[in-house]
Amino acid sequence: TVCAERTAFFKAISEGNRDFAAIAICGGKDGVITGRFPPCGVCRQVMREFCRDDFRVYMVTPDGYDGVTLAELLPYSFSAEECMQ
């Protein structure tokens, strides 16, 4: 399967968009937000390959949202630039 986060990134990238500031993620059933849904590990790495450490990840909850930086969400990561060295 492919998560919504990766689908959103790949669609944007395929259309030439590569300047990302933040993403908001929510989940649930039948249109009702039922909890916090952090992105999976693969999605976190894709974000890291296209975004800076200060990229914001907002996880919507029934009571509002939590926001963290990508660096907080994925410590000890590697970027696309580091892979090319």
C-alpha cells in the first residue's frame, strides 16, 4: 500500500513542487477523527529526503492538533544531500 502522505508528496513532486513547509495528517472513520495518526517510518523518510529538519508535521486529534518538527519526529535521519556525498 501507499500512504496518503507519500501520495501527496509524490503528486506534488511530479508537478514540480518541491518547497514544502508543513503537512497536516488526520485519520478516523466515517469522517470522524478518532485519534492521533503519526506518519509511518517510510513516510517520515520520504519527508526527510524532500524537506528540512524544521519542516512541520501537524497531527490532528479530536481536540485540536499536535505539531512537531521533522527532526523531532525522525531523529538520526539522513537527507538526500547526505546520500549524494
